[in-house]
Amino acid sequence: MNCFVPYRSVFWTFFRIGLFTLGGGLVMVSVMRHELVFKRRWIEEEDFLAEMSMATLVPGVIAVNVAFLQGRRMRGWRGALIAVLGTVLPSVCVILMVVWVALPFFAHPGVAAFLRGCALAVAGQLAFTSYLFARKYLMSLANVALCAVSFLMIVLLKLHPIWAVITAAGIGYFCAQLSAANDDSSESTLN
């Protein structure tokens, strides 16, 4: 779905996403999905999830990577820069204000309770984002097994998550090559 989106709209959409989202990149993704897919209809959900998958594979903050990809898709390199600026600028401003004004109040029981509530809300948004991915990508037994292997590597073996990513990528690549070879052999037997 290619549509012309003014730079101003790109900036303010990502600025609002950055301003009103607590909890970091993966939490921002569910808000971005709502804004870009459902509210503004700038991208189809399938395409958004594909770009989200790509954004998780490259180094950096996931929300910034998604903003970059979405901005570039909508308006080229300038759009990418504007979307990233819109996503990052609110966080920088809020962090500076917190350090300048609110830091002395963190010990106050009301503020501590608010922050605990925010942490629970972030956990809920992370669970929802996980559900979105699971609903889309865990439809085959092979994908479920690969997810389980990665989970066990991190939880039971206490390996660094990068080893789970590398292992899953290697197994996924091997399975894709095997599937392509099977498709080629079945095509040649049909001809």
C-alpha cells in the first residue's frame, strides 16, 4: 500500500508514538501497529509484521529500526530521518526533564507505586506483542519447535540470547534450503 504521506504527518505520528509509549522498543511496536495499520491505514498488517521482523534482526533499538523502515517506505531517506527523529526526540526531552525535575521525587511512595504500575502495563504490552508474533509465525510444528529450542537455550542452559538467535537463524536457514531442495526435486519429477 503506497500512499503519499506528508513529512509533517510522518513526524507528528512518530512523535506521538514516542511521547506516549512507556517501556521501550517492543512495547512501542504494538502502538506503532495500531497507529500505522489500523488508525491511519498507511500499511497492511502483513507488511508491518514483515518489516517488524526485519527490524528485530538488525542491531539497534527496535522502535527506531521500525520507524526508519516505515519512514523510508513512505517518503524515502528523508522520511526515514524524520520518522526516527520523531520517535527519538520525545524520549530525549522526557529523560532530560526527569533528570532536571523529577529525580528527587523517585523515593516518594506515590511515585514508586506509579512506576510499578507502569512496569505492569509494559509487561502487558510485551505480552500482546508476543501474541501478535506467535499468532503469525507459530503456525507450523517446525516453527514451534524452533521457538522452544531457543527458549530452552536461554532459560535452562542460561546461554546468552545471541546464541539462541544464531542457532535459530542457522536452523531456519537449513530448513529453508531443505524445503527449497524438496520443492525443486518434486517439480523435476512432475516434469
